[in-house]
Amino acid sequence: MALHKEFAAAGKKPGLQVWRIEKMDLAPVPPELHGDFFTGDSYIVLNTTRAPSYNIHSWFGEEASQDEKGCAAIFMTQLDTHMKGAPIQFSEYQNNESLTFLGYFKSGIKYKKGGVASGFKHVVTNDANIQRLLHVKGRRIIRATEVPMTWDSFNKGDCFIIELGKLIYHWSGSECNFFERLKTTEIAIAIRDNERQGRGELKMIDEGSEPQDVIEVLGPKPDLPSGSSDSDLQTDTRNKNQASLYLISNAGGSMTSTMVADKNPFKQAMLSNSECYIVDNGGDKKIFVWKGSAANQDERNAALTTANLFIKDKNYSPTTQIQILPAGGETTLFKQFFFNWLDKEETTGPSKAYTIGSIAKVKQIPFDASKLHSDDSMAAQHGMVDDGSGKIWRVEGGDKVPVDPSTYGQFYGGDCYLVLYSYNSGGREKHIIYTWQGKKCTKDELAASAFLTVRLDDSMGGAATQLLLSWQIRVTQGQEPPHLVSVFKANPLVVHLGGTSRESGESKPGSTRLFHIRRSSTKATRAVEVVPTASSLNTNDVFVLKSPSSLFTWVGKGATPEEKVAAQYVAGLLGGAATEVEESKEPAGFWTALGGKKDYQTSVALQKAVKPPRLFGCSNKTGTLIAEEVPGEFTQMDLAPDDVMILDTGNQVYVWVGSDANETEKTGSLNIAEQYLNKDPSGRRGVPIATIKLGNEPPSFTGWFHAWDPDMWGKDDAQRLQDLISK
């Protein structure tokens, strides 16, 4: 089969590319609709990292036809062959996706009724007549499923999104909690900002306070049932970590399997580079195919077929997840079944964890801002050039005021900004509009920023044409996507803790200031102002400290050269050349400026990066430990105050106890951590466990979260939610 034209640009740039199977052919899905899936369709998803490394996923809706499923499998194999077998291949099924897949869509995924066969298309819509009801489920893995527009679809324990033309209602049942409301709000905002291009109006309503237009569509509200307890959690983990290892052969088209080990953890030496193997984790509906680099080429090419035959022979569910792994491209999920897995660069000892901002097993590539287009919303745009230009305005007095170009790249927490990025694609000028909203800006500025964004979009042709000439991306302080960082070329993006950049600022910066400089896993460098205290330091990064009498650059033991260069730039912004101070060689004046010495993050595990830290939400309400992993790169917002959370950093496990966790979980938190370690398939009993409480987090914990905000949970929940919706 000849290479499909859509694959000619596949994997050329970091980011996400999505195709739907339409009439046995490939059709690209617009970036602003990534995360929307029709239940009657099949898809191919390619994620490319800067390393580079590649993940190919086939996704199948519950109502997809067998012909489309077969077509998707053929295209996935063709793409893998085109990329010389380097990608990891995943088979995904509706409601049973891998964490890797779910991590691409941090705001959740949406299941829409219908598909290509019934005429449904992936288009940006401002249809004034649209009526749709989405049922939002999950706490860490968020899914929004389209359900019938009737009160029979509702219950008291969940959140729903009611779409009535340009009005988007976030409906909360009387028994749902703040964390569930927060996650539903994120999906509703994504619908407003991406699918509706900022032209929808988002409103929050509680059960019993439905407005008249909702009553007109649904009728009078009846008594609603309660939500099923723990329905957002997985139900049983007893068999999920048990696996067997098989040597497989597909010689002559007949699959045979020979058991190598019936119980994990396995020894890495059991894998021969000249063979292919299956790790059978059927209890968790997962199958892994490992392809030795010297294995028979026909067997390597037939890996997907072999996996499906194995699933059929074992009478496993047809929705069992499949991962196909080339030697050297093993995932964390695969390696956990082996005792002390060693990567090529390692010679002794178990693998350790890394913090966000470090890269494992990858040659360090110099920062190149012109190639940093790795944000999901633009990665699939073929032909997007990298020499675009930008303009920035500050929201002031209900209008937008131009920002001095000499200060581009600096954002103040008390301001809102509009960033217009223009580039040429296919002979046409296109635009990306970022709305950056500071944590300390006023409600009036938040409202004005939304209005001004739509007005700017209209001036770019957004309302006057059906062609997509501009995108709107709302950015909250601390959540800047890599592409926005890249707009400022080689300089880091600088975020000031508060204050404003306007000349008649209402507040002045503090006399002592501390900036935390970190290079992320996408090679984007940020300089974020943090509380000027010694506990904010982190051994893996660089900090710039300005006091009334001194200016220091503090270099942690695990800092990178790129972070040191960024620190020089930040020091220049603060008033000149800084005195460089190495960790453990600080002069007395350095500690005096920070108010004295304090404990800070000094974890050795952060210094050598080989696998990511993992965050889990835990519950033992059913009597059995249920641990649900947070997909993608986690943030402080993923810590749920009504849960017990486990942060696994490799050689240390932290149990974080939320203030609203139930008493059983609070008193049994240590036991929860011990259960977690005992269930680890690689065998990790004896790993140190630290139990900490919300509001009393030590630096060794907060250091795993970039720009930790110690005041996050001191804010009123209802106000936090309303502020998020009003943005």
C-alpha cells in the first residue's frame, strides 16, 4: 500500500495530530476539536515529542463498524512502518483509554453521539439552535458523554453541561463536590473557548435554580436519584497488578505462545533481543507486546495481529488495551512488571524518578524557540511557519492598551493581556490570540479581556467568514503553553507574582524578590516569581534573588546551562549583573536577604531523570484500596482536598491527606501507602513513606510542583469556581 498523503507530514513537529476514518480514508481533525470523539467512529492519534519519540493510538468508539476498525488498524501499521518501527502503538477503546492517551487531554475528553456514517462532522460551530446534554464523570480521568436531553439523564451526584445555542450551562447536582465542579468547569470552558471560539456564554447553575430557558427544554424538574457512591472510582484492584510473560511466534501465520514466567516481577534478562514477547496483564485489561530489535521482521510487523489473536485465544474482552513496544522504547507501565529495570544508560541500581523540567534518556537539545510549537491546539497544522510576529496589549479601563515591545515576555499577576501571534500558512495570514489572565487581576479586567478577545478575533475575520483564520486560547497565570513561551524567542517567559505593568500601578513590587527558573520537558523556559523565602529554593533549578542591597543568581546542583543563561536575562531585568552563588557555597548575605536558612527541596532523585513521578488519588471507602492515577503532567490543582493523594517519586512515597478526606482515610493514610507499595508489581516494600497534611507541605513535597502556591487552599471554594467561570 502506498503511503497515505496525510502521513507525509506526520511526526515532523512536536505535538498532537488526529485523523478520523471517513469512508475508509483519513481526514484530519481540527486542533481546536482535539479531545472530541464521535462514538460511531474510529481515529488515529499521533503524539510526537521533541526528543523525538512517537506514540500512535487507534481509538474505537463503541458503535464503530468493524470495517472502520480494520481500516484504522491498517493505517496505524502503515504509519508505524513509515516511521521505521520507532513508535509505541496503543489500541484505545471508548471508556477504556490508557493514561498516556488521556494525558493529552487534561480538560477531559468528550464523547459525541453519531459519526461519519450519520453525517456528523468535526467543525467549529456557533449554531444558535444546538441543543446538547453532556454527562461529566470522573475525578482525575474526566469524560463527558452526550446523553438524551431529558431529566431522566440527571442525578444529584454528578455534574452536567447543558448547551442551548450560545448559552452553555454548568449544572451541579446537590450531592457533587467542589472538585467535580472544578473539572466540569474546565470542560465547559474548553467548549466555550475552543468549540465556540469564545462566542458562547457560560453560566453556572445549581440543582433547583434552573432558569426558565432550561425548564422550557427539559420541563419541570422531578425528584432526581442520588448518584451511585464511588461511581467515579475504579472498583477492584486485586488482579490489576498480576501479569504473566510469554514468548510468542507468528511463524507461518499461526500464533504460538510459550510461557516464560507465570508471575511478576520478571527479570529483564528473560527478554531476548532476537524474540518478541507478550506481558499479559489481562486482569487490568492490558496486553503489552515487546519487539526485540533483532527479531524476525515479519513477526515485528505482525505485532498488532498477534496481540489480537492472543486476546481472542484467552477469551479476553475485545476492548483490552494493547501496547506495542520497540526495544528501548518501554513505557513506565511496562517496566513496572520487572524487578529493577535498567535502561541502556544505567549500569547499576533501580531507576529513579525525575521532576517535570528534566528529560530522561534523551540527548539534551539546545533551546530553539522557532521549533517550540508543541501545544496541542496547533501541533497538527501542516505548513505552519515558525517566523511569526506578535503584538501584546494590556487590558486597562475596559480597553486594550499597547505594551512597550521592550517588555514583551513579561507578565504581571495583577494584569490581563492579549497576545496576537500572526503567521502565514498556505499563502494566507492566520492568527492565534492568547488571553493571559493574572491571578490577581480584577473581575472587571477578566470580563473585559473576554470581550476584547472576541472583538480582536472579529477584526481578524473570525466572525465574518466560515474559514478558521484565528484561534483563541485562554491562558491562566502559571499554565502558559509551550508555544506562547516560544513567541519570545530565546528569552524566558517572565511571570511577576503580582503588581501591574501600567505606569500608574496600584501596587509596587516588594523590596525583596525571588524568581524560580525552570526548563520544562518541552524545552520551554519560564521565570516565575515566588515567595522570597529559603523554603522556595529547589536543588534542581536556578533562582534570581534581588534585595535592596544585593542581586544573586543561585545555581542548584541539578540546574541546566540553559537555566543559567535565562537567569542572566532575568537579572538584567532586575537591575544589572548578579553575583553567581553555587548551592552549599552561599554567603551570609544571601541567607539574610531570604530571612534566614530554612529546609528546601534537596532530593537527589530529582537530579537524574529516568522516569516520571506519579500522582494518584486514593480511596478505601469500599474496603479495598483504589488508586487512580492523574494522567499527563500533574499540577497543584490536581490535589483534591477531599481525597488522600499519593505522590510516588521513585525512592520516596508521600501520602498527602486532604482536609476534607473522610475520617477512615485520614486515620488509615499510612496503611493506604503500604497497600499501594505492596501492590506495586515490581516489588517495592520498604520504600520510605512520608505522611503530610494539606497546608503543612514540606519543601521536599512542594518541590515536585512548579511554582507552588502556599495560599491556594486559603481561598473560598465558591469564589474560586466563579472566578474560573468568569475568565
